[in-house]
Amino acid sequence: MIEHIIAIHNGKENFPIYITDRMVGHKLGEFTLTLHGNKN
């Protein structure tokens, strides 16, 4: 699965993530932002 592009859904959009050898052992959710700042 190294050197593949997969899409991760953050609750609103899908983000393409390129998998590298440094990412092995991490959870995929660590590579996308799930929270955005409020605009009041």
C-alpha cells in the first residue's frame, strides 16, 4: 500500500493522501484536519 493515493473523509470532504514509508504505523486520521476554526 506504500506509494498509493487514497482518499480520507474528514466528515465533510474527501482528501487525497499519498502514502509514504514514513506513514507506516500511524492512523490515517492523523493526516487530515477534522476541525476548522469558527468564523463569528
